[in-house]
Amino acid sequence: IRVRQAILYGIDRATILRDVFKDGAQAVPCGDPYPMYWPADVNAYDYHPEKARELLAAAAADGISLEGQTFEILTYYTAQFDKDVLNYIQANLAEIGIQVTPVYLSITDWKPRVHEKGEFDLAYRGWGEGIDYIGTDWYVKGNEWGIDDPAYETLSANMHAASAPADYNNAR
């Protein structure tokens, strides 16, 4: 978990938002874009390269060293915009000692490798199903992550059945 946390602390989202998104986007700490639904104790993992290095050093002390390794960031996005984001991420992670290489795949190569076989180090992908999308396939039987949460299935069904914003909010 320390390596994952280090990666999150090592990415300067504010600079990416300013330089690539031209301040036209917002970083969110979880899959829900609405702050009113974020857990009170959510960690936004603001850019903190020193903390990232500390976490990597602690992981190395426990035998998890990334020295000499290069990790692939797989993506199916090939627009210059996405390449710019990945260039920033690559440079940020290099500053904390993690070497990554973006790999641009066709969507037909992406799906079997990432979704079906789970053969990837890191992935850069989007999430844009619309404002009522809540990732229902993540927490149900048979998903690729092996998570099964019947309470979430019920919550999801109630949210998707809502026909008015108040009903949607009440379902949450």
C-alpha cells in the first residue's frame, strides 16, 4: 500500500490541471465527483514528493524496492492531450524515483490485456459515464476485482431507479 500511496503523493495534479486542463477541471479524491458524498476523512493525496519518497524508503526497508525497475502505464488514449498528462505523470514519478513508460494500446488490445487478463502495472483510463454512473460493476459478483457486496448492489439499484434528484440523494 505504501508504494500506491507514494504514487498518489508523487503526482502533481494541481500543475496538470493548470497546465494541461487550463484550470478547466477539478481533481477529486474518489470516484464520486460530488464533495457532499465524499467520506469526511478522505485523503486527497495532494502533491507531496517528500512524503512519497519517505513511503518508498519505508517500503524498500521492508524489502519492496523499485530500484532498477520500469513500470508500464497502459492506456488506450492516444490524443496529444492525454500524452501531455502522461508526460507530466512520468516526470513527476521520476522525481520520486519511480520510472514509468506510457504504452499506447488500441482498445482491442487494451480490453483483453487489462480487463480480462489483468496484465498491467499501471493504467491511465477515463471514467465518464455521465453524472449518475457509479461504477455498478465494481462491487457485484463476477467483477474483475473479486469484490462482492450485496449492500452496494441494493444501493446501486435504488440510485439507478430514482427518477428525481431528491430520490437519488435519498437513495444514497
